[in-house]
Amino acid sequence: MYGFFDDPVNIYLILESASGGHLYKQLKKHQSMPEIKVAAIMRQVCNAVNELHSHRIIHRDIKPENIVLQDVYSSLFRM
């Protein structure tokens, strides 16, 4: 995260570009995946949640639509 700002209604986060798209779109495109790919993605998600929890932050809406991928991770789907 590079920064944030807000107005009376919204909070805006300034994040790095995630050019790999959303996990949901990748899952729809590649309907099945080898276990090794799933394990790599889940490891990253679990590490991210663990980091949030270490700062006493919870994420109440973890789902594929809310997980964005870098090109490096979207390449997992091309294997």
C-alpha cells in the first residue's frame, strides 16, 4: 500500500498494480488446477491473513473475487 485518503463516504487505498487480475477470473477460465498450484495460492492467502492477524486486523470478506494476482501468480495458471 502506497497510501490512502478518504471523504465523508469512502476510504480510498493507493495500491500497486495487480496486473494478473482477480483469482476468481482465473478460476473461471481454468476450471481445474493441479494441487500444487492450489497449494501455492493458498499458502500466499494464509500468509497474508496471518500477517493481518499479527496486526490485529481481520478481513471479513475473503473470497476469490477479492484476491488480486500479480503477473507472477497468474503465470501459475499457465503451467
